[in-house]
Amino acid sequence: MVRRRQRQPQPDGALLIEDADNQPFLSMASLWEMAIKISLGKLMLSEPFDTLIPQQMRLNGIRLLPIELAHVAVVATLPYHHAILLTGCSLPRAWLSGFPL
């Protein structure tokens, strides 16, 4: 008989971000995607991107999670359908950086 591990309820993302014991990170890939949406007119910000993002990162103690060669290399090893879903490299980067998935 196969025993399935019961999934524990996951805390709300906002609660995790607001918890002072946790360090919030912002992915460079997410910033890249935001910039693309701004250029396409699909995202509007109250201030210029290059002013608002650094300001909010400082105010909220958010650290930048860069994209490194090892993160991109993981995508090169994935089957095609995974590579399409992970073009921003978010999951490989989180996994190689030791973040829980």
C-alpha cells in the first residue's frame, strides 16, 4: 500500500512577506517581465519604473534575487514543455538558491 503524504496548509503569501523573520526577495526575472508589460502598455506604474522599484525595495527591505549562469543552465536540461513554462528561470533559480518550493 502506498501512503500519501498529507499536504500541510500553506500560509498566505502576504503573511509570509509581512513576517519580520522572513527575508523577501524579488526576482530579476520578475522585474524583466514587469518592464516588458510596461513597454507593451499592459502595466502602468504611479512613478517611473527605475524610480519606483528601487524605492519600494528599500522601503520594504526586499533583496534582489539575480539570475546566474547556473540558474539558466538548469533550463537547458529541461524537456521543452518545462523550458517554456520556466523562461524566467524562477523555479530553477529558487531551487538552486535553497528556497523552499
